[in-house]
Amino acid sequence: MILAAAPVRLGGGAALDVSLTRIVVALLLCLTLAVLAVVLVKRGGGRLTLPTRAERRIAVIESRRISPHADLCLLRCDGQEYVILSSAAGQQVLRQGPVA
């Protein structure tokens, strides 16, 4: 004798008892938040105001590879310019002086 299998709910849990009123209120809340977000973005011109960073003190003006293992760099920091040789053996300041 073959018995038919009883239908089983997916996940084996009971039915969710959520009222239609609760679903509609949640939908209205989400739509209200979305509209407010659009209004705020439009009012700001689509730009978010980020805090401005402080002026950078160090600038790499130019960098040249002079050999497979060495670079020559021109740096500017606090009104001074530096010519630095950077190689596998280390770094060396070749020249230092005020910004020209």
C-alpha cells in the first residue's frame, strides 16, 4: 500500500501573521524617507559637503629614473626644495635650497 506524502510548509514554520495595516504603514514610512532623501540631495545641488583637508606640506615636483636601481626626485616642503637620490643603497640629499 502506497501512502501519499503530507504537504509540508517551506521552512516548516507557521504562517506569518502580519496585518495589512502594518505593511502599508511600513511602505509609507519607506517612501517618505526616500522622498526626503531626494529633496535633501536636490537642495544641496547633488553635492555632499565634506570637510576640507588641510593644505599638504610635501609635494613631489618631479621624479626621474636614472638607472635600474636609482631615482632622482625633486621635492618641495615648507618653502624648501630638495633634490634626493634614492637607490638600493639608501637615500641621499644632493641639494637643498629655497623655492626658486
